[in-house]
Amino acid sequence: MNIILTGATGTLGSQILFSLLESRFEHLESISLIVRKKNTTTPEERISKMLGSEILPEFLKKKKEAIHRKVRVVNAENILRPNTFLDSTKKYHFIHSAGFVNLSIDPNSKEEIFKENLTLTQNIFKVYTPYLAKFIYISTAFSIGKLGGLLKDNYVSEKQALYRNFYEASKHAAEKYLVKAGKTSAIPIQILRPSVLGGNIFDKPNFFISKYMVFYLFAKFFHKSTSSDTVRIQANTDSKLNIIPTDYAAKVIAKVFDTHISQLNIVHSTGTNIFNGITKILETVNFKSFKLTQELMDTASEFESSLEQFYYETIGVHLTPYLTSIPQEWDTTLLESILPLPKYNLEEYLVATVEFAKSNGFKNQRW
């Protein structure tokens, strides 16, 4: 088997790589990693640093030389020139895990977000079509936008016009494009949609995650604050925080990418009540000057403190649409038949994963 993987240095992509190497090692002929240069660090150096890190699973640490023989690093500058690094006599499973996670609602951001998440995906699919055995697209469980109730795995057939941000809209548009283009090209398409990513639940170290985003940024914001101002945090009492451990999501992807499953939401069957979740996060970072409210705050004149205004003008802009969202639940029947969800207390997990982040200074891995 030959695989192409984008986003291998990312939060989920790195765990997908580890899971693929661990579960498919004997059957894996090659895995091409398309990686961007980062400042002065070359793509090869980034992968070497990642594969040499302490968090690499023990199984893989014992097979470092063999891994390097199977792994090929490709500079992302050549992503649209597959003829320069692929064998035309072979077929590849392309796992597109890279994406531009930008939750901005600023209209000026729309073009860039759609360019990265839709246009690039379209261009990749077009130029790789002759080489493809299958195309696997890593989307998001929130690409369905503002649709509430019990959600099934089939998002593509849903007509949706209401999204919380351009990120959701761009990912849903990419899903729809791929399914249509796949039918035209007779290329199997698979859409996999993880929820919000949290720290590891299976792999060591427990609660590790390579990059702190979403609810971690919320925790970091208040952890770093030195203000004594009180902040009112707007949220919907019926909303839930749906977090899935990153290693669980990666193991599911490694299990299903070569199956006939066409769409799968990788989510928790239940969520943490948003009021309870926010309270647990803020207690963990020792921020006590907050009030939870369903009151709408739109203008600067309605803010009661400078910290409250700063929150709503920065991270709150991106997170409030989720904290105030209509309730969403997911049907996990198919998911749990593939890999049962681990049993743990959701609030205890949330506290532990934020505590782990805090103990590490919310520092991302420098891969």
C-alpha cells in the first residue's frame, strides 16, 4: 500500500501518521508526507524532529530506521506537481488532513479561507486523479453549520446555507465538490469529520496534544490574564462542548481509510454541558471573576470591563458562535462499531487535559 498524507506535522495529522505506521506497518510500502517549510526549518528537518521526539509511540521508536525507509518527505511547494515524486505505475491513497483552521467571521477573511480549504482541495484532486486509488478528506464535524438535533453521518446531501463562520462553509463546500468530482472520475471518496480535538486518551503521555487550539485558547486567555476585572461569558445553557481525544480520532481514521465507508463523523456520543464545561476550564486555570449569561452583548457600550471587551474583541469573536449554538448531537452507531468510544468522565477529562496544557505552559510542539 502507498499513501500520501498532508498535514503530517499538524495536531491530527501527526497522530494519523503514528497510527498508520503502527497499524499498517507491514503492509505499507511507502508514505509520502507533503510538508511546508517553516521559517528556516526544511520539511525534512520538521519530520525528522517529529519522529525523533519523546512522544513518539514506543513501537515506532524501535523501528526508526525502517520507518525512514518507508517515509518520503515532499516539499509542499511541489504539491501540485505529483509527477515529480510519484510513480505513475502505482496507485495511492491520498489522505488530505491539512487545512486552514480559521474561525474568523470577518468578510475580509473569506477569500483566503476558501482558497486554502476549497480551491486548493479542488486543485489537488484534479492533478492527483491519475494516481489515485482513493481520496480521503479530513473535514470537521461542524461543517454542517447551524443544523441542530441528532445529526447523521451523511452531510453531503444536506442543503445548508447557515454557517457559524467561513471555515465551516469552506469545508462543507469541499466535501460536496469531492463527492461530485469523485463520481465523475470514478475515484472513491471518503469524508471523515472529527469534532473538537482534545488530549490523548490512549497513548502516552495521556492528555498530550501537539497544538493548543479552540477550548485550550479559551483556557490560555484567562490563565494569562492578570486583570481582576469580571467577565460575563455568553453561552447557551442547552449547548454542549463535544471533544474527541486526538489519538482516538487518528486510530479511527487509520482503521477506516481503506474501507467502503463514505462518510463518518468522529465525535463523542455525548457532550459536556457548556455551562459546566466553561466553569471547569476556568476553575482549572484559577480564573474566578466570571459570570455565565445568555444575555447578548454586541457593542462596546454594553461591556462592563476592559477585560470583558478584550475577550469579545479577540477570542470571543471566534468562540461565542459555538458557545451560544443550538444543541447538536451525533448518531455514533457506525463510529462505535469501528472503535468503541473509551469510557471516561467527560468533565474529569476536560479538567485533566487543561491541567496538562497548563503544566506545559500551553506551548505548542515546534515541528
